[in-house]
Amino acid sequence: MRPEMNPGSYVFTTGRRHPAGVTLVVTVAEREGLTPVLRQEDAEAAGPGYDYVAWWLVLRVHSALDAVGPTAAVAHELARAGVSCDVVAGFHHDHLFVPYEVADRAMDLLEGLSRGSAADVA
């Protein structure tokens, strides 16, 4: 699974369009409007409000978009420890956004899950 932390803090914002002049990490188009995810400092400079600050973790294993189970296993492990997680599937990797204040705990859990998965295969 090889989890990796991206430096910085990230926020989920909302609006009808994304803030000008910022780099978006993820954008989800919903009926109610856009949900751009961006670096916290970009949101503060551009002005969109937010109330959730997250750490961006990437699972550095290639995950097939039609695979059954890996996302559920990760979500289950984090949920058992009381860690919320927002998952975005990219073409190459899964991306997790966890509360900023528990990012180290989430990494420990994911590394433990990864070690357990490797032991199951060996």
C-alpha cells in the first residue's frame, strides 16, 4: 500500500466555480455546486470559506478502479480507530483526506495494515 503524506494542510470548499489563481487538488461537481479541494493557504488567500482541515495521504500502490475491497479495508481500519476519512480514487492511486490533527495516527494505522497485507501474501 505504501502510504505517503503530502506536505501541508488541505481544505474542502464550495461554490459555483473554483477560486481564480489557485491550484486545485480535486474537484467534485455536484448538483449543489463544486467542491474544490485545495491547500489551506490558497483558500485563505483566495477567500473561499472552509471548516474542515485535512492531511492528504496517498496510497502509493497502483489500484485498479474496478478492484473490490481495498478501499473498504482502509476505511474499516481507520473507522475502527475513530479516524474519519474522505477517499478519492485517482486513475493510479487512492487519495485519502483525514483530519489534520490525527494524520500521524492515520499513517501508523495504514502502515500497520500494509505490513499485515504483506505478511498475508508472504
